[in-house]
Amino acid sequence: MKLRHKITTLVYLFNKQGEMLLLHRRRKPNLGLWSPIGGKLHGEEGESPYECAAREVWEEAGLKVTTKDLHLAGLVAEHGYEGDHHWLMFLFECKKKLARLPKKHEEGDFEFVPLSNVSMIKMPTTEKQILWPLFLKHRGGFFSVKIDCVGGKKLKWKVEEAISPRISNRLWLPTR
């Protein structure tokens, strides 16, 4: 299936109590659903995925972060999303914690959700069934997943790489 790629970021933000920030979307994609903040990469400006994530955190949540405040938690390739395009998504966790709920935003309404409730709310299917569980399983590490969104409601997906937090922390330790 030949379609164009859209490159985007998705950023998981948390407050000091460990609750996740979610946005009830007023626009497509994901109109009427809850999702983390994120947005399209400004490739024509040479923006990196880290710069895009930092910009989106500022634009949507009003939190100033640098690229050092972001951990690349996952790389997501969605094939044939809504039959219109492919997504290449960089999933980040923001290490900086929010002190309060962000101000109202044109994209939607914010809410902090306890981690135990995240899987129970109305989210995009790929986020609910695949990304959120993989993020929790590999939190502090990294995963890469390819999701086939073509042909029916049953998603097909394959983890292409996964690095546990214990291993990812050791990868950068000096050897003797």
C-alpha cells in the first residue's frame, strides 16, 4: 500500500502524584477520544523529533522543557492508518513533572488520570491496546513496534525491538 508518511510525536506527561495528563480531543485525528499530547514534526524546518516533542509540550501543556527532559520511550510505525497515510511516531516520556493541570487549550480539555484508570478510558485503539501496555512494560527502556492498521478491527502488530530499563541503563555505563 503506497501512502505518504506523517511523522509525529506523542508525549506522556505526569504530575507529581504520578497521574498521566490526557487531552480530550476536539479535533481530528482522534476527535472525541482521550490521548496524550503530541503533534506533527515540522520537517520542512529541520525539526528533530526531540525538538518537536519539546515544542508540543510547550504549546499544549505550557511546560518549558529541553530535549534533555525527554526520554525516547518508543518508536511506532502505523501502516495504513485509516487507509489514508502511514504514521511514524516518536513516543516520549517527559521526565519533568507537572505541578498543575494546564490551561484550557484549543485542541481539547485536560485531565490527570490515575495510571490504574488509563486503560479504562476511551482512547484511540492503538494507544489503548498496544502503546500504553508496551510503555508500561518497558518504562525507562525502549520499544519499537510496527502496527498494521489495514483490514478490519483486529490489529496486527509486532515488537521489532525492546530494551528493558535495566539493560538500557547499563548500555551507557563505562566498562572496565
